Amino acid sequence: MSHLSREKLDLINRTKKVIGQLEAVQRALEEDAHCSDILQRLAAARGAINSLMGELMEDHIRHHMPRNSKSSEEAADDVIDIIRTYLK
């Protein structure tokens, strides 16, 4: 990963936030919290994960995909392959 140190720190902090959100889900389950509270915490964690994944996918597409695509169709195929791989 070729991120600047500030970008890397931001990604690490966002990852820690996701971990904290999932730990809050675990605590809520252990404490028999209301389902709606647990679902809200899960939705927040999912949103944070999706956002983090989107940013990393964008970085990968912009900086690590082959730049010498033979056609726009080939470039589109590369992007589709990346999306399919990481959104399974």
C-alpha cells in the first residue's frame, strides 16, 4: 500500500472505530439489549466497513491497476473483477 503516513493513520483510525463498533455490538448482545439497538449498531458498523472498503478499492483502482489497458472495455473488465472479488 502506497499511502502517505497521514492517509495510513486515517485508515488505521477508521479500522479501530469499526472494531469499537463491533465490540459495542458484542456487549449489547451479552447484556440482552433490545434488537433494535443491536441492529442500529450493526448498521453503523456495516456503513463504516463499506466506507473503508470503498476508499481502499478506489486507491487500488487508481494506483495499482494496470495503466496500459488495451481498450476501455478491458479497463472496465478490470474494475468489474476488482469489485466482484471484494464484494463477495
